[in-house]
Amino acid sequence: MTRNPVCHCICGHRKQKSITLTWQKRAVENRKLFDSNRLKRSLKKNGGSGSRVRRGLCGTGFPLYYVLRNLGWLNHEQWWTALSPRAKRAHALRIVRERIAIFNEIKNWRKNRKAAQIPILNNGNMNAPRYCNKCGLCCEVASGMPDFPDPEALPGRWREVFANGLGRGHRFCPFLWEDNGSGGSFCSIYPLRSNPCRLFGAEECDFFWKSPEPDDLSSSRKILLIGRWLARLVNPRAHRPGP
């Protein structure tokens, strides 16, 4: 039986009638949406450090949870379901490599510009609006209007990336990072984020929170299954059956 998406959060748990109270409670007490650290440890254990893709997936802040959701969304798109299994694997690896590339580019920029000293939105910084539980739903958009308050503070190419997205198959913002493996999110350029992002408020958040989504994206177990498929994809030798 299909669940009523209005009555369930993205984790599959029933929501309280007061969404505002739920947001406020989870923003402080319960932000363990998905433990991607567990999957990252498995990738490191089974794959070592020989693969650039595996190292990228295991990077601190890499949005692994959102990559898995991204791949889950593709399972509901016609162009993807028409692909052969081999083509799906090739497209998935391309998506992962492109995501790792922009992640490393942003990480190096933050390091070179000493951007880590900027008060970004993370565990220790509660500059987020009170209704925000850092679920990342508002950032599950492939592109946006490249209207930045200080456009010269960012590399010019990034404005184009924000406007056009990373390419076919990508389903969330290039600047979305994961908050310490918790499944929660933060913006890697938060102080410099676009003006449309700054205008995003409680009503828009309420709309995204109530919007329907496939059941398999509301299940931590099914997200983990996608993660295991990805692990086999990036390290097939470690997952081959023994003799």
C-alpha cells in the first residue's frame, strides 16, 4: 500500500500535526537522517585507497546521501529506465565522477581562500532559520538563477554551473555538502549563496516538505541498498563471490 507522502517525512516516519514543532525538535535533537559514515567505512575497508572514485566518495563533507537519493530519483525517470544495465552503470559512474570533481574544486577553493574561517552552516553554527532541519530538500534542484550578491567572490565558472547544473542526471545543487555523515546538509558557500536561496522561507520549505516523493526515497533501508549497488560499481573486485 502506498503511503500518504503528506503524513510521512523523507525517512518514512509519521509527521506530527505541527510541522513547525517537528522542525524545531529535529534541528536540535534528531538529525540522523542516514548514517553514510557506515557506508564510507565499508568502502574504505573493502576498497583501500587505490581508487580516486572511492577516495572521493569517502571524503569528509562529500554528499554521499544525496548522491544515493539522486540515483534513486533516476530509477523513476523514463530515459533512465530505458537504458541497459551496462549503460546505467556507465551513467552512474559519470554522475559520481562529475560530483566528485566539483566537490574537490570547491574544497580546494575553500582551502586556498581560507574559506573554512567563514561561518558556514554546519553542526556548530545555528544560523539556519528555526524551521530548518537541514534535510536538503530545498537544494534538490539541478540548477538555479545565478544571481549572487557578490558574484566576483566566486569563480566565474561556478555561476554557469549553478545556472545550468552539472549535466544530465544530476538532481541536486552543486554546492550542497553533507553534514558530517549524518544525512543532514549544509551549503558549502553559505555566506555567498545566491539571492534566490536567501529568499527561500518557511512557506517554501513547507511546500517541499509536503511534496510527494517515491517511497524508495523515504526508506533508509532502500537508500542503503542503492549504496551497496554503488559500492559494487566502484569496486567490483571486492564484491565478487569467492571461488
